[in-house]
Amino acid sequence: MKRIKVHTKSELLAELKKKTDEILVEGDLTQNLAEIKKGQLNYTETMGVTGGSGVIFEYGISKILELFDPSPKEDKIVRRHIERLYVIKQLSAASFLLHLKQLDY
């Protein structure tokens, strides 16, 4: 399993596009990840709603919120990749681990 440490948004975006197994995020990006984690459903929540329809619900809500989000395009891309592909684990106040969801199946 490959784990990469990133500190900047450009490094994070590059690793997200490569679908790196695990990404250790430290520094200024941790506030953004804490915000994304609050809105992310866990596996039980997404699969527990009528045979997995929670995944569709989560996707629809994220698309609607994205329309009204004034963030720069790069921030929206980072958020979309993380929400769809990764599980967020908070390791400490200053670091988060992004773990590729497909590795858990």
C-alpha cells in the first residue's frame, strides 16, 4: 500500500488524480478536510438507506451544494475527489489520512 505525505493543495490534487492508496495531509489543508469530513457519510450510512441509495442521495446533495459554492474551481475539484473516492480519518489536530474507499471492499 502506497502512502504519500502532502502539504500543499497542488501536491494533494496531483495525488488525488493518481488515486494514491493513502494520502497523509498536514498543514493548512487540515481545516478544509475537517469541513469535508463533517459532511461525509460513512459506509453504514450510505449502504443502510434502501440498498445503497444513500450513495445516490449523497451525490445529488454534493452536486447541488457545488452549484452554490463560491470556492475556486480547483477547491471544488479537490473536494469532489475526496468525497467520492476517499475515507477521511483524523489522526491529530494537524493531520488527516485519506484512505481510498475501494481498498476496503
